[in-house]
Amino acid sequence: MAGGRAVVWWLVVVVVGAAAMLMNGAHAAQYNVGGDSGWSLNVNYTAWAEKYEYLPGDSLFFKYTSPSHTVLQVTKEDYKECKTSNALFSDGKGNTTFSLSAEGQYWFICGVGDHCSKEMKFTINVLSSTSAAPASPGPSSPDSASNIINPIHLLSFLLFLVPLASFLF
Ligand SMILES: [Cu+2]
């Protein structure tokens, strides 16, 4: 049965490798800013932003139509003063996707009219991948768009496959 054993070990290696790959990528989440309300007036974005833990590789989706609103990433100082002239990032084409590529603090405001002073603004802190809890369940409420694979479920399924394989061979 030496050949059977080899097949089982080969299977274990493949399964563990696949699990590691999938768990690595499973955390990239896209967050719909403001949930169902999207990017608009009369939404408490501070309360919305505090619901999640953001990691590098995640992205924000601002749902709005041009020219009603814009998305500006600004400095902390400009955020406080609702200053729009020195934006680090700016888009007003509608439905903006913003990649949170690096850890650190991000400040966002709307650059249209007095929307920023009407609280159309929020700040988030993107944690480093290592500082975040590895077993974090991630976003699961309806206003997060895509967290396709639940790593825990996947892992239990794969761990179930291993004894099954040893039984078969
Ligand atoms: Cu606006």
C-alpha cells in the first residue's frame, strides 16, 4: 500500500496549499460606502465607517451619480476645514472605487457645495495585515459587497477531505 500512502500525502499537500492560497486572498473586501444609502446627504458616515476593520487590499465603493457628488481624499487638516483645493485623490465621474492599498489613516469628503460641512465626510484607519486578527470574520452585513469565500468553512471542508482520502486509499 506504499503507493496509496504517497497519493494521500500528495493530496494533503495539494489541499493545504490550496487552503493557504484561498485564505490569503479571502480578505480582500469591497465596502459599499453608506450601505444602501450610497454616497449622499443625510447619512451618518462616521457611524458607518466604524462598523468595519479595513485591511490593505480592501476597497471602498462610493455609489452616486455625476454631478451630484464627488469623492475627495484629503489630509487631516483639510478634512477638518472641508477644504477641497488640495485633494490627494479626486473623482466626480460617478460610482468611484477607491483602493485602500496601504495601511494608514484616510480622510474622505464630498467636494460639492456645502456637503462636507453637512457631514458628508468620514475617516478610516487601514490596519496592517499582520496587526489584524487572523480569524476576523470580516464583513458579513448586507452593505458589504464581496467576501466570497468564508475561510473557516473552506478549511473545515478541506480538513474533512483528508481523512476521507486516507479511507479511500
Ligand atoms: Cu455631496
